[in-house]
Amino acid sequence: PEAALSGDALPHDFGPRLEETGYCVVEGAAGDGWCAGVRAEISALHQEHGLLKASPNRLSTARKGSSSQGQSGGWMCEKRGVFELPLVLDGKTLDDPQKNPESSLALEKSPTIRKWLSGDDASEASMLMSTLNDHAGWLQLTCLDTLKVQFNDGQGGCFPMHRDTLEATGRRLTVIVYLEEEWKPGDGGELRIHPFPLPAVDVAPCAARMVAFGSVATLHRVMPARKPRAVLSLWFSSELSHPPSFPSTFPSWLREPEASLLRFLREPSQGQRTTAVLTKILLRFEFAQSTIDAFWGQESVDSERKECVDEPHGEPDGEAETGALSAPSNDLSRGLPDGLSKALVLHFEEARDLERRTSPALLGMLRRLLPLKSQGEHP
């Protein structure tokens, strides 16, 4: 029960799961005692010492290269009720009190986390990376690039739909470790993964549960949390010059003709770019709702606007849909801060432009086929 976070609990098919679905959930990744110790340390860092800071974002409010973008630089905002602090950055532990006073103090006050990081090649963190490589050697992980501690105050704090990083950062694998002792439906805070073209999956933030997914390719969000919680977030760098696709193969249950029709999504050179374009179009309402949830508050979305956000379940096909894209952006923006309103309008404009440049036949096929579901037990 005191065992630290390690790779001992990784399933034997960890690598194939990443390749097929883009993520892998690992149960019992750490002992209850270790999780309780880290949870208490993170809670104290925020509630007693005030070391964790609000999680900031910059939302684009104008197209790249436009004069208005140059003037505003986007809208700076903070996720409601989400507080974070990096303890490792660019592969270096932030323990220098002169350069990183807050992170250094946090490490001093967090013996369980400090012990997990200490020891260089012999550290428990290094052992976790080694085991990940043993199970999925094609990842070629080289170091723990970043570690953040996070506290959510349980007042609806969440994350919008996003991919964690860009290819240039070198970060290739994200690992989330949940620490809460008890979780029940209604507490919120689920990790919603969109392993396009497979169905979205909600992962409950249960204690000692670890989730691994691609840092560059995996689209995901965090649902609004209704209960305070503490989380560890880790990012691993890799020798790979280009990030692997997540998912990179199709599940064994996918049969013809769907497999042939969707094979272009797994094309190594263009598959991820194509997926990014298609998800921007097909999941545009989910993108918008998650942004409102994270930066304004789910409770502020009135019923009329909520119907607009939920519209994809009843969207028309063909030509009519292109015109329908304008209305939700206007309805969604009412009553929101100016910066958030502009960001949402820009989002829908970009989705509309992408749709105009995408084959109507392709989009029609995808709307008929997706999300893919197995005929038997869901993988």
C-alpha cells in the first residue's frame, strides 16, 4: 500500500493499446499510502502555503497575421478553480531557491514527491520511464521533461478541449496520475479523451489510476470538477523527431469496409494533420462548450445558448449546414466577456472555412460512420 508510482502495474499490452486507441488506463499504478501522501502535500502547497498559481491561457481572438491580432495578442484568461506549479521543467528539477523560489520551496515541503524525483538514473521517476520504454519501445522516451502538481478547488474547474503540446517541444507522452481516495458519479473531473475516429471516452479520476496518451496528437479535455482534488501531470520527452500517431492502427474489431474507407487517417505523413482539420469541423460545438466551461462557467450557459452548443446531434447534412455555422457563434457569444466572445466567433469562422475547403462527400461519409463502435464489448 505504500508503493510509489512505478511501472509495475502496466498491462502487458500497454504498447498495443496506445497504438490502437491512443491512450491506456492503468489501475493501481501506486499504493494507497503513497497517493495519500502526495495528495496531502499538494493540498497543503495550495491551501496552506499558497504556492500554486491559477492556470493561465491565451485564447486567439483574431486570425494570424491580421492587424487586430497584432494589437491585442489574444485574450489572456485563467481556468476557473485550477491551480498549478511546475516542479520539473525542460528535464530539470526546479530546486534552486534563487532561480525558482516557489518550486524550490514546494519541493522542500513535499518529501514524498521529492523522494520520487531524487536519485537521477536510480530515481523512481526514471524507473517509471524505463518501464514505459520496456512496454512500448517505439516511444523512445529519454527523460521526464515536465512535472506539474495541480489542485482543483471543486467549484467547476476544468480544461477545454486541447492537445497538450506542439511537435517542436519534444514532449511525446503525457501521464496523468489521480490521487483522490474516493470518487463517485456526480463528482466530475473526468478526463474525456477523443481518440478520433473512435468514440469519446470518459475516464473517472479514481485514486491510483494512471492515464497515458500522446502529448501531440491526443485530443482531450477535463470535465468540470464538483469535488476538490489533487493531480500529478507528467510529460516525457523522446528521441523521436516526429511524434507517433495516437492512435496509429485501428482496433481489431474494426471491419471492412470502414477500415478501408478510414485508412487515410492513419497515413504517417498527413494523418495527424487531417485528423486535426476534421476534429475542428466535426467537434466544433464540443470545443466551444468546453471553452465556456473552463473560462466562464457551465452554470452561466443559459438554456437557449446551451441548445445551440448541443446542436450537432441534430445538424442538417449538405449545403444547409455551412450556413448554420454562423448562428451558434452569435448565440454563444451573448453575455460573455468580450475576449471569450471573440475567441468563440473566431473558432466558428475557422471551422466554417475548413469545412468549405473539405470534400462534402468525405464529411458526409464521416458523419454517417462516426463515431466507430464495436459490435460487441467496447474496447
